[in-house]
Amino acid sequence: MSALAQTEELFFTRTGLDPVAVDRLVAEALAGTDDGELFLEYSQSEALSWDDGKLKSASFDTSQGFGLRAVAGEATGYAHAAELSEPAMRRAAEAVRAVRTGHAGMLAEGPTGTNAKLYDDLNPLAEIPFGRKVETLQAIDAYARQADPRVVQVMASVAGTWQAVRIVRPDGRAVADIRPLVRLNVTVVCKDGERMETGSHGAGGRTGFGAYLDPVTWRHAVDEAVRQASLKLDSVDAPAGEMTVVLGAGWPGILLHEAIGHGLEGDFNRKKTSVFSGLMGQRIAAPGVTIVDDGTLTDRRGSLTVDDEGTPTQRTVLIEDGVLVGLMQDRLNARLMGVPATGNGRRQSFAHVPMPRMTNTIMENGAHSAEEVLSTVKNGLYAVNFGGGQVDITNGKFVFSASEAYLIEDGRIGAPVKGATLIGDGATALTRIGMVADDMALDPGIGTCGKDGQGVPVGVGQPTLRIDGLTVGGTAA
């Protein structure tokens, strides 16, 4: 059954809503505006967590609702409700009409269609029985404790959602998407004497639970978590000061996502609050640096067949060979800037307005091997995994803690270090990328991005790369 047919059943047949009446209501509410849509959403979510040798929590939730948006110039009127009924939509229409007062707009042309399908529409929550999920969490606990006698605590979780959306345009056209999403996480605590350290690993994507509850997958996650915790038990204090830093492939792309990606979103550039505002066509990164945002990757956590405005996602080149060539756009900012929307209009749920957001943000391969990159560093830091971080979009300044890092000594990986923090700003870091390897990898499927109080699933990726002259905040005396 197509996504349109499934959402017809969910939002009209099941609720008794008349699709003709809804189309008429949307058209009337948005007459005289520049843009807008009715966003219908139905979602189911399930989460199980294991801790201290037992099932700690289990939840199953169902939610539904709509958001009606009217856009006039730069102003947005938005109303939402968790009630799928014509009276609720009429009340919302009355509220959003206020934004068009004194405004005579011409409705923007709607998104083009797409025949692409980037993921299956199966419901992962119904795929595998609840009991098997609990048994898997129990098996993860037992396996982790057998893997290393120093493991004193095991925390594991599985979570999944099934989201159906339908976007109704004022011209009566509708776009639908069915979105599965699952995730597995494992965290262990190892203790040696008085010292305790934590390691974690996760994986996920827009698929069913089957691949992630397979023993091959969850054992790898456990092995990786135990490896990280064990390494930290043997770690030394991180050095401090300005030094050469090599970022590993894959998940370290989260630093580029935060420090650079947000600054290349359309709203910040239109309002001229990004450090990259007004620099289109200029060199902002070292030669050889190419960064794209690609929402079209099959089954990836950050991918979408269409965004939350109904625009098909695409591969958008942001920086090409060091030159700024593109931005990520939703419909509102694209219209005001006179450029096409790029399929980056995203929202957390029906209760939120869309805004330009990243999907899968990736630095592309360079010409060197990872070994070559490391061999050029006499003394430095090799950062493989990251924990938390903070970024100021207006100036690009960032602070990121490395959850797994090593000394580099005479071009070789040395002792693991603890407490390493990377400090800098995205604009400067881009110009100091000295070498880019050819081992680009995507993250394992665990990213969630926050912006203006909204969280959405995202992906990152990059090859191994060297940044010269980055400040490291360490713990060594």
C-alpha cells in the first residue's frame, strides 16, 4: 500500500474526517498568504531500558495531531492540536488567518513530486515480540559481564518509532511519508581498584529492529563499549595547549556538524547572524575540503524521502574544494532569499513549525590514507569519539569533549588520554584542515540535533582529517 493510501486510512477513514472538506478548509485559511500547509502526523513509539540486571522501564506511546501554518512575508501563523477533527482545524484556521492581515500575497508554487523511496514503510514496533526484546537486553547484560570481569554495570536500551505524515497544500495536493526509526544503545562501567570508567556504543537507522537485535550486531556494540571503558582505565592525562589534532573517520563528524553545519542553514544566513553570512562564492575552507548535506541516503537515520514541508530531499553541496557554494533551505527562507528550497525543512512534530535543519552532513574523501595523515604529525592528539559539546552559531566558537582520544608520537598512535577538550571556532578550523584521508565513514546511526528547542534525528560522516593549530584543553598538570 502506498504512503498516500496508508495516510488516507489513518487520517480520514479512521477519524471520519472528510478529505474534501479538509482541502477546502486549508485553501480558505491560506488564501492571500505566501505559503503554508496542513501537517498531519500519527506516530507510535516504544522504548525499553535495562539497568542493574533488570528491565528498568518500558513504554509504548501513540500520538496524533495536526499543525496548520500560514506564512505572510517573514511572519508565520501557526496553530496545532492533538485532536484530528474538523472543528479543531477550523479553530486553527481562524487563528492563523491573523497573520495575513494587511498582506496580499501570492501563494508560492508547491514542492515537486518524487518517486523515490529511501526506506521501507514497515512498522518496527510490531516486527519483533516484546519478550524477545527483553531477552536481548538480558543477553547483552550477560555477555558484557563475561567479556571483562571489571564490568560492574551494564545499561542497554532499544527504542523505535513509526511515524506517518501527510502534508496538504492549499491547492489540494498532498504528499505522504511513512518513516520507521530504530536505535540500540549499550553503556558499560568498568572498575579497577578505585578507578571507574564508562564506555558506550550505539547503532540505528530507518529500518526494522531485526538487524539490531541480531547477536552479531549487539555483540559488536557490547565489545565496543567494553573496549572503550577498558582503554580509559589505562588512560593518562591529556596534554593542554595549541597542537595538531587528527579527527577519526565517522562519528567525529559531529564536530563539523555543530561548528560548521548550523552556520550554513538558511535562516541564520538570511538574518545575517551566521559567521558565514555574506560569504557565498568565497573561500571559507582549505583547498580539498568538500562538505555536503545529503538526505537521500538509503535507510540512514538522517534521511527523509520528503522533508516536513513536502519537498523531496537532495544532495546539497555546501562547500566545494574550500569554497562556499550552497546553504540548507526550507521553503520560507528560500523564498525570501530568492533561491530554491533544498528539502531541509524539518520539524520535531506536528506541534512545531518547520525550519532549515541538517539531514546527513558529510565531508567527502580526500586523497590520502589515514596512515599518511597520522604519519605527518610528530606530536599531537588523535580524537576518535566525542561526547558533549557547545557551539555559538553567531561566531562558530565550539567546545567539545573527546570521549576517546590518543596521543600521537612521531606519527604513531600512542597512549590513550582522558579529559581532552577541543576548543576553537568553525570558521578558523575550516581553514586549518591540512590533510583529508580517503576513508570516509558514516556514523553508526545515533545522532540527534537540537535547535530552538526542537530535536530531530541526523547523521554525520567524514574521513580522517588533520587540523593544525587547534586548542586542546587537557588535564595534565
